[in-house]
Amino acid sequence: DSEVAVTSESLRDDLLDAYPKKTRRKREKQVVVNHKQADESGLVSLPVIGANTRTIPGVITQRGCSYAGCKGVILGPTRDIVNITHGPIGCGFYSWLTRRNQTLAPTDEHDNFMPYCFSTDMQDENIIFGGEKKLAKAIEEAYELFKPKAIAVFSTCPVGLIGDDVHQVAAEMKEKLGINVFGFSCEGYKGVSQSAGHHIANNQIFKHVVGEDDTKRGKWSINLLGEYNIGGDAFLIEDLLQRCGIDLVATFSGNSTYDQFANSHMAQLNCVMCHRSINYVADMMEKKYGPPWIKVNFIGAKATAKSLRKIAEYFDDQELTEKVEAVISEEYPAVFEAQKTYKPRCEGKRAMLFVGGSRAHHYQELFAELGMKTIAAGYEFAHRDDYEGRDVLPDIKVDADSRNIEELHVDADPDHYRGDDRAKAIERERAGYKFKEYDGLMADMPEKALVIDDINHHESEELIRRMKPDLFCAGIKEKYAVQKMGVPCKQLHSYDYGGPYAGFQGAINFYKEIDRMVNAKVWSMIQPPWSDQADQNAPSSSS
Ligand code: CFN
Ligand code: HCA
């Protein structure tokens, strides 16, 4: 709409004007007005956005590191692998359950080691003389105490700097103990964000675990890829799938076990929820074992129904279709009721979403169900395909910083954009069409909304000051700075203390929570920092 149109263009200029020339040149590629253009045939093209590039030193970024992406994100939610952080104690401690990934209590068959934080607690002496012996001892000690099926070792920055060989130690301990032990070279400095860590994790899990157990699965068997059971989301999705009669072989990796990964290649279909963090596993599994993959999204009631139907469509079986429709009809009345209550209270309110590599897109569905509008959004570390959909040019810039991880740039593989409607897409490709079917964040966002990659503190403060959204969604580092500006901040990472938000019941929980936040009177009583005119450092409100 025109209000957003005018503001977005001028706001973009103002955000960028604050920067020195060189910084501006970098940031202007990542701060984009979502102007969609249609050609004569009606095909729409999207603006190009810069993504997956190094953060500018000196700005306050939201990003995390490679170790966080590997250990915290991908392997953290698996309950019966002992995850040992090889490094100083802080890395292990701060990646221990802060993400709110949940799981079940232990059983005879499956342990739960999540309540424990395992680390080698490196000291000066290990930095100088090497930490491999300490690591071997830690693995042995963990084995003696817990007798796990598998032990994983995660490298922090100093491990790479001093050259400890975690893979060699892991191989020796695997031999000695007779269980699966494997390591990850996920030193925090690798790549430009947590995204590098996802890829490293995916490669090793695929190499060391997937394919170990060839037990056959029943009809309608799937894996759910990229669902991490934050706030209990996976519990709700598991329940829906089970009621539909769908056999969930493995989730990567919410509420998962080692045995599930080992058997996952026997599933008939991979359903990818967070494409950013796990597309590599989907691709490798398809190439090596055959199951194709489709995208799903269980955030939002409409999206949940659509995803269940999409799975049923893939199997093309009347019985499954009927079961799926029955479950949707059981769940939907409560959703309609809740929408009747909460939509009038939230309708027209404006949200900004800056988080991660998929939720800034997926959560727009839930806000739309409340009649709320997303006026600005962006990812911390996503790649261009997450913004623009599958029709993007290969992102193959390999600079000096990433030369050791060339293989991370799988975006160069055009096959990477297959997935949904593959047959149709391939057919069109053969006919010489350039794909114009977008399924990324930008296609779904309003015309002229601001899309900002790797937003920093200066930019979010300016956005809030100028546009005064009704809600800002981000993470723990942003939350209290934002709230001191008089705007409620919902954490879309940890869900604050709430959730689950997936599926139908989760959507209802979310509506309630957002109503509570955007309609609380307290926000109008807060004086933002710039309201103090005497403060010479405050940004001027007329610019
Ligand atoms: S649970 Fe996922 S959904 S895995 Fe990823 S890209 Fe992070 S930890 Mo925070 S909340 Fe976030 Fe996504 Fe996928 Fe979580 S949006 S940043 S690395 N993410
Ligand atoms: C990570 C994990 C994180 C951080 C969340 C936050 C998560 O990237 O290391 O900044 O609040 O979801 O826990 O994304």
C-alpha cells in the first residue's frame, strides 16, 4: 500500500546514509525494497538480495557461529547421542538447552542425555600442549558413565587454531569402545554464520549414521527434515501424522534418536520444513537412496492443512486422503473459534520479523491468520534461495575466507532447486523456460515492504523509531533493547517461555499470545531513548 511504499524507499536511504562509503556499498545489496515486476506474460520477477556474506566488522549483528549451527541446532535436539564440546567451557554451557528444544523422558530403549552438558573444559595448558589426550579421556569417561550408542565431538574455535585432530581421536575411540564416535570440524569461525555449521553437521550425520539400519518401513513412511521441537512443536506434528496413519521414520532432529537417523534412508518421502538448515540431507538422501523431497510448513493452521494434503497427494491413496481430511475437520473448528475471538483484536496491526533462516517467512502465515501485516522482514543467515525461491542464480562466490569450505556452496548445483513439483519443473526447463515459480520469503511479502538480510542494531533501531511497528520478532539479544523502545518483542527462536506454535493447536496458542502482547497497555507508557530531546546523541525524529 502507498503508506508502506513511500516509507520503504525513503527509509532505506536513511538507513544507508548513516554508513561510511564502503559499508554502504555492502549494505545496500542487503537492504532491499520488495518491488516485484511482472513481464508481458505475467511472470513476476523479484529484486535480487545479497545474502550469505560476511558481516561487516563493527556492526552489532544478530548472527551466531558455525559451532552453534552444528552443535546447538542440528545435533542438540537428539536425545541419546552424547554431545561433547571440545573447547572452553563457555561454548558448551551457552549452547546447552537455551534453544528450548524439548524431548521425551528416557526409556529402556532410548536414553536422554539432554539434561547433561558435556565439555572438555580446555585450559591454557591444552592450548599450548594440545587437547587431544584430554578429549580421548573425556570420551572414555562419558562412555563409562553413560554407555551411550554414540558420542559426537564438536570443535570450537581454539581446536582449529591449535590443530587438534578430532576425527582421528574419534576414530581411535570408536575402535576402542566399539560404539559409533564421530567428530565435527565446526569451529565457530568457519563460514559467515551458523549456516556453515548446519552443512558440516548434515554431512557428518549422513556419512556416519544414515544408512546403518536397513529395516523396511510400512506404507506412507516419511522423514520430517528441519523440525527441531522448539517449545514442543514436534510433539504436536507427531500427533497429527500419527492420527493420519503416516509412519514418521525420523525427524531431523527434534525429539529424535540415533536409531531414527540410522533407519531414515528407508522412508519413502522426505518432507522438508526448515529448508535452510537441512536441504543438504534431503539432497544427499535423494541422490544416494532415492526418496524425493517436498517442502512442508506446519506453522499456521492453513499451512498445516496444506502440508498434510500435500503429503497425501504424494502417496496418492484414497485411504490416506480420507484420514487426512478427517484429522483436518477434527482440528479446524477450534481454530475458527479462536480466530473469531483474536482476529478482531489484532487485525491491521503491523509486525516486523528478523530471525534465523526460515521462521521470518513461515511465521508470516500465522500473522496473516490474525489479519496482521508483515511490513519488514529478513533472515540472519539464509541464502538467496530462501529469499527468492528456487529461481536464483548459483551463489558461487568463494572468497579467501571460505576457501576451505568450498563444498558449502552447494547452491551452485541447479538440481538444488528441485523439490516441489519436480516433474513439472523439469518439463518446463526442457521446454526452455526460466522458472518463475517462487516459494521464498520475498514472493509472499507485500509489495514494497522492506526485506533486510543480516539486519544490525542500527538498522532495527531506525526501523522501529520511524515505523513504530506493533510487534517486533527477533531473539534474546534484541528483545530488551527493542522493548525499551516501547515495542513488544516476541522471540521467534525460543518462543520466550511459550509454545508449541506448530500445527492447529499451536496456531491457537500463538493467536492468544500475540493478542496478549500487542494489546497490552504497558508499551505506550515506555519512553523510548529518542524521546529525550535534551540528549544530543538521540537520532533526530525529522530525518
Ligand atoms: S529452530 Fe531453526 S527454523 S534450524 Fe535454524 S533456520 Fe536457528 S536456532 Mo534460532 S530459531 Fe531460527 Fe530457523 Fe531452521 Fe532455530 S529461524 S535461528 S539456525 N532456526
Ligand atoms: C543460535 C541459536 C538461536 C539463538 C537465538 C537467539 C536459537 O543461533 O545459536 O538469538 O535468541 O534459536 O536458540 O538461534
